Amino acid sequence: MNAFKWPGAAVAFFLMSLPGWLPVQAQSEGVLSVEAKAQIKKAMSAPKAVSYVMVQESFKGPMTQAFVGASLRKFMAEVISQDLGKNLEGGADARPYVMLNDNPEKAKAVKMDIAYRLKTKVTVKAPLEVHEVVWKNAARYTYNGPHTRLNAVWSEMVVATKGGKMKPRFPMALHLLTNPNTVKSADDNKTEVIVPLGE
């Protein structure tokens, strides 16, 4: 498996481009198109069950380029050393997930899990863990555009559920569907945002 099709620097850039996830409606004003807002509203109104088996490593620290980059390099090295390529969903073209357990805007030290989706459960050695993600209700929305606008997507998700019982919660998953290092422009980035909903 050529895990370095997704170099640590690429995902680190993705994470560091998130300026904050403060759920303020103003963050999405003038950033998201009317069509995008309508698609988000539709996704939030039709949640579905999500069940993934993931191989992951947990990290906790500041959202700094140094910390995130070092964490990613460590995780990918572990995946390679344990020869897990054949077990990954997508094989050599597997796309990484970043599970944010805390709101980066509110927590000084953020707990995040860097993960790949597995085809089936396997036995791994520490510090890697196999974890099953089961969300009864989760909204899924694929955003096309710069990673710097993902905070606007989160804000719009909060707005879309205002007044209802079901609210977007952490942890949430960010699934990188394109490599930031190979797209022609930031507008070509594609990221699936998967958010559990709860009361």
C-alpha cells in the first residue's frame, strides 16, 4: 500500500485550514451558495444510520501544524508497519478520515482520531485501535470547495436544525475524498462531512 499517496502534509494542511467551528449563522453568509444551503438543509432533514469499522490512532493536543503533522506521520507509519493496506476499504486509494471529538474553537487541546475505514475487523497492535463507528442518525453532505469554508458548512448545519429536537453533535467525521496536493485548485477539493444528530 502506498499510504503516502496521502502525505501527512496534505491532511495537516486540511486541518490547519479550519479557522474554527463556531456555530454562528454569519459564518455561512456570502460563503455558501443558495444551492449548497438547500442541499445541507435536505441532508439534515433526512439522516441515516452510519456503521463503519475503522483502524485509528488517537491524538490530543493543540491544532498546530507541528502537532497535526507529527500525528499524521506517526499514524501512517504505523499503518504501513502493520501491513494493513490489503485490509483498507479502497486499498491503495483509501481516503483518510479525521474524527474530531472536540470543537476546535472551544477546546485548547483537541482530541482527534485519524483513521482509515476497514473492510472487516482485524487484529492490530497498539497504538492503533480498531473501533466501530455506529451512529443511528447521521447527516452526510459532500462539500465541493476550499477547506477554509468547512466551518461555514458546520454553521449552516446548526442553522438548518434550529428549532428542531435533533442537533448536530461531536464527534464528527471529515472524509477527504480528494488529495489537496493534487487538485488543480482549492475549489476542486471534495470533502464529505458526516455529522451525528442527537437530542
